[in-house]
Amino acid sequence: MIKILFQGDSITDAGRDRQNPRHLGGEASYPLYAAEYVRRAFPDVEFDFLNLGIGGDELWQLEARWQRDCIDLSPDIVSVLIGINDTWHRVDQKREFVPDNEWGNMYACMLGEVKDKTDAKIIIIEEFLLYVPDKETAFRPDVNNKIGVTRAIARRFADAYVPADGLFAAASVKAPPTHWAADGVHPTPDGARLLGKAWAEAAAPIIKELIEKKAK
């Protein structure tokens, strides 16, 4: 069996049943579609997919539950998408935000724990923002900063990386941004399917490696 854990905020949460970690979310859940694509690609492999994303989480809140909701679960793959709530609270200034260098250090420490305490492979999905006029001006500078920090961290710790901001920018040439995420942040069902497919494609080489390793 290969255990795959999805972690993050409301984009990952996606209406899941929080009493059941194996409930992957509703029709706008990228973990749901990612699991669908993975099972289709590896029909003879048993998977245990867990979704522990919590809507509203900033990085510090994910860090506070990291031991319980990641390390202690000993996943084979842990996938993380986080950052948009940090951006939101930086923009609205209703409470103190975490500076980029501290944010990056916290994220790096969390992923370092995964490497030190488990055998899990790490997949990082970068923060993304689709073009919505009322958010673009306010959110985009911090989103770009977070993406830069996340990419640097991925070079140190990730086994695969999903460039979601670019993925949705490319998709927005084919259909309006609101087709993929009506508010620019939370994917529609089509947006979730697009992201889930990209995730599954990024994960496939890792899964093949794990299958070979477990077969020995």
C-alpha cells in the first residue's frame, strides 16, 4: 500500500468531511481528481489517500499541527499547498503577518522534519492566483514573493513540484480565468480537475519508484 497525504488550506480542504480523513472533498477538490488519475494510472496498486487540509490555515497553523497531521502518519508521499491565507492577511493587515524570510524558514523547517523523521517523498504545489481585477493588484506582489520563496525551498526539499500559478496562467489563454477559479483562488470543478491531473503527472515517477522499492 502507498499512503498519500494532502495538506494545506481551503483549496485542499475543498469541503471534505473532517471526521473522515479519507474523504477527499467535493466536486471542486483537486485531491479527489488527483486520486482518480493516480488510480487510473496504477490500477493494480493499493493506495491510501488522506486529506487533512483545513480551510483558513496559514503556514503557522499548519506548522502547529504538523507533527500530528503529517509526521505521525508516516506517509509515503506528502503533498503541500499553502500560502494564500498568509497573503490575504498580509494585504488586509488585520493581524500581524509573517515576513517572507521567517515564512520561508518555517516552511523549510517543516519539510526538513519530513526528511529527517520519515521516508516520505515531498510534492510541493506553488501558491497561485488567477486574474481577477479586485485581487490582482492587491494580492499579486505577495503571491509572487511567496512563489519565489516556495521554489527555492522546493529545490532543497521537494521530490516533485507543481507550478500551479503558471499552469493556470496557461489555461487562462484557452478559457477565462473565472472558468478555472471564479474568485481567483478557489478552483472550480474544472480548475480542480486541471490541478489534480498536473499533480498526478508530477507524482507518477515517484509512485513508480515507490512501487519498485516496496517490491524488493
